[in-house]
Amino acid sequence: MSEPVSSAVRTPPKLALHGAGRMGRQLAEAAESAGFSLVGVIARHQPDWLTDDLYAASPEQFIVQPDVVIDFSLPGGAANVAQWCAANTIPLVSGTTGLDESTRAELDAASTKVPLLWAANFSIGLNACLVLARRLRELVGPAVPARILDIHHAGKLDAPSGTALVLGEAIGGTVEYDSVREGDAIGEHHLVIELADERIEIRHVAEDRRLFALGALHAARWLLDQAPGHYSMLDCIGAARP
């Protein structure tokens, strides 16, 4: 196996962000306490919370080359930053959802050159739910249908959420999805299986968006020690893939 691309990375590792929305700001605020040095933030337009020395319209404008990039953007942007990271041998963590086949192919291609971790949800608890869902399917059998409800803030564009789809992959079988977009809900997922006289439910509620930022930063630090490849949060936390 080839050596990890970041074997010579110094501490603290230099972090760049791709996307300056809700998650981008959370990541920027949590980076230092998580042991990273924030060196750049890519966004189409400079938000009022971002200083001039950190703002970049594209990765080519970085003043300091990062050791790792975390991407929370739009599908087209995820493909572009994956290409750039692959060309510059920089590990990439991506939490962008709603990816089409073309974008997924770009991430797969990048992962042959750099360590790349994509996840729909960076919550340790939610990823534990994926393991529970797989085991639940083994116990109830393949014929029982499942329902998944996801609830997010009104501004979330994709429905079902990326997390709901990953949860559906974990439970397998026939899955019915329902999505609610209202208010400022951070993220809530319900997995329900109904048997003859009983109902089984796995429910996960995110109470603070900071947990996703901390999970992504944990993944970024873990990724620095990995060889090129396509990883998941289950790899990061040491659980088997669903």
C-alpha cells in the first residue's frame, strides 16, 4: 500500500474550507480549538464574517497551501474541489449531498490519488445508527418494509436528505421516504419498521449544528494519516460499513 500523502504534515495541520454557508462558519469557528490552523475559505461571495486574508474565490487563490480541505458546498463545487485536491495531492473531506453520478465519479477518481472521505452526516451517533439499522434488517428479515422520515430547515434543498438515503442503504429492502422542510430544524431522522403488532423505531435528533463540524474536523485529522482511498465515517470511527 502506498504511503499516506500527508506523512510530513506538521502540527497544527493547515485547514482550508470549501463553502462558507452554515457549516462553513461552524467549521471556521471550531477549527482552532480542534487543533487546526485555518488558512483559507473558498466561497462565491465573501460573507461578512470572513476576513480578507482568508477569503478565496477559488483554491488557486490560496495564499498558504492547506494540508487538508473540508468541503460543504454544492454538487458542482464538490467535483471541482475534488479535482483540485487530486491535482495538488491534498486530502479531502466532503459533506456535500445531492450528488449526481458525474460528481460521484469525480470523487471516486480523486480517491485514487488522495485520501478522500465522503459522508452524508458527520455525527458519531448517526453513524452508530447505521450499524444498528443493518443489524435490525438481519433480525427482522428482508420482506418487512421500512419508512424513513427526515426533518430539516426550510432552506435545505435536497429531499430526501443525504443522511436519509444512507440510512435507507443501511436498512436495505423496501424503503419509503418522507421529508419535511420547515423552520430552522438542524436535522432529525426517524427509521420505522412495523411488524404485526409492534413498531420498531430508530430516531436521531441533532440538537446543535456544531456536532457536525466537530465530526468533520475529527474526520479531517484522521484522514491525514490514511493512504489514498475512498473512506466513510464508519471507517473513521472503526465500525463496519453498512
